[in-house]
Amino acid sequence: MPFVSVNSLEKDRDRALQVARDHCVLRGLVGSTVHGLSNPGTDDRDEMGVCVEPREYLLGLRRFEHCVARTQPEGVPSGPGDIDLTVYGLQKFCRLASKGSPTVLLLFYVRGDDILERNELSRELQDLAPAFLSQRTGRAFLGYLDAQARSLRGERHATRTRELSATHGYDTKFAMHALRIGYQGIELLEAGVISLPMREPARAHLRSVRAGEPPLVQILAELDDVTQRLSALAAAVQLPPEPDAARIDEFLADAYLRGWSAEA
């Protein structure tokens, strides 16, 4: 499928797409579908990938870091059937995962038919997931939850209006994903994994949120409760202060050398 808009530090649009496609080692679904929260026929398709960028992007002056490709023009919301693809360079992906990014960490736990592209290197990357978990992880999830709650209240910036429901008075999909992140943060700190799709009864509850069944005041109260639970868990769980940088660096160095050798 052709992409209408492409955004990357690589100014050559075609070259950015070529790097993202030809050097991709892991690509999977990361949107509502992978969580078991989609409404068939209404959602776009969110994909995330990781590529081993060519050596000139790591050792030379060219820049890649990530490539965002969309089937809609820039500024136009994606609709049913549209694709939003983000492919990270391996180094940036690992850097974001080390910071505890909820969005990036998700790709470690995608499995089965939701994996669209995979090889031996990507299997090793997903197996390395525990090395990225640290006290930073809890702080990152808490920061996201705080930002989402303030957005729903209209405190952080304008109240979310993209899918504002005239019936329910709030962006139900946004609220659903805000709570989802909280539930997944709790599971990740407790069990060291994120279940995809989400487990019941959380899954059914979140689908009811997307349908606008609970009032906004109840959603905000639940966000506060989930935040408190996650905060208490982050303080109690025995995670290292920082990610295992030595293991991650060893993997990165080996991955780039193997990737470049295969291209020679």
C-alpha cells in the first residue's frame, strides 16, 4: 500500500521508506486490534517496526532514527483501513525502551499473527525484554497516566475533541487507552509481561469505556485509583534502578555487526 506522507530525519522520502522496509527486523500490530479493543470496520491500523539501519546512519553524517509513514496526508486523521506505520532504528528503539516508554515497550510482547515481520535477530530482541525493565518503567507509566488524566480534564491542553461524543461528552477512545496503559503498567510491574490481547475482565470493561457507558466523572475517579495502585506498586516492586545497560549494549553491538555483515 502506498504511503502519502512520510516523516523522517532522512530528508529523502523514498530513501527513508527503503531503509524502513528493506532493513526491518521486527514489525507488528500495536493499535486497538492487538489489545482486543477494536471496533471492526471503524479503526485504522497502527503498526510499529524496528530496523537495523545501514552503517552510514550510525557511523556517518546521515540521520534516520525513525520513519513515520501514513496512508493519509499530514494533518488528516486516519480512518478505517488506513495504516500508520512507525519504524525505529534499533538504537533509538532500545534507547526509548530503556526510558520505559509504554508505547515502545509494547512491541516486546506482540506475538502470533500480530507479528507481521520477524527474524532471528528480532527474537533475540524480544527475549531481551527483562533487561529494559527498571524503576524508570514505573515512572514512565505514571507520567503517561498523569498526562492523560489532565488531558481528559482539560488541564494540560484543550480537552480531547477528535472523537468527542455528543452523547457522552468525552473522547471515549482516548479514555479507554488511558486506562489501558494503567492496567498494563500494573501487569508489567507485577508479572514482567503485558498480555496481548488484554485479559478479562479488564478487556470487557475497557470496551464499555470506549462505548461511553461510564460517565466521565467515573472514568476520572478510576484513573486516580489506577494511578495510586501503580504508584504503590512502583514503590514496592523489586526492580533495578536502571536498565541492564551492559546486556543491551552487548546486544546492540552484535546486532549491528551481524546486520551489516549480512548486507556485505
